[in-house]
Amino acid sequence: MSLAQNLVEVEVLDMSPSWLAGGLAANFARVQILVTFYEGDPCLWLDAIEREEMPTDDGDQSFLETMHQRMSTDSALIDDLRRIVGEFASRFGSPAY
């Protein structure tokens, strides 16, 4: 039996949002920026991007739009994120906390 006979053809579909491509660390950094500099308001950050006041990464806008949508359906989300960032900062240090 040859190796070619054991191959199975597959199609891979990327079903994840593009902002996940940056990985967990990139998203955590975005959460820290959102909470620390934009008071947890994704619209403030989006406005800064549109006015070109803030350098942006390719995934920032998608991330912020997703956060805005999630916050509209989960009122506790931003408080949870603030708590998580605050706990992280208290253990590892941060100028904002």
C-alpha cells in the first residue's frame, strides 16, 4: 500500500472572527487598552481610530465592534473585564492601577 492511498482530502474553513487571529495575548492587550485608556467604551476607541489619533492594528476595529455588540447583550461584561485587568495589574504592575 502506498502513502498516496492513505491520504484523505480535506477542506479547512476558517470560521473564527478575524480578530481572533492575533491570539489571546493580542486580545488581552486590547482589553487592557480599552479599559485603561478608553474607560471601557469601544466607541471612544473607534472614534480615535477614525480620526487617526490612535495607531491601529488590523484586528482592532473588528475586536471593538464585537466588544460593542457583546456589551449590549451582557451588561456585566465590562465590569468583569475591569476586574480581570485590575487583578492582573495588582499582581504584575501597571502604571494605570
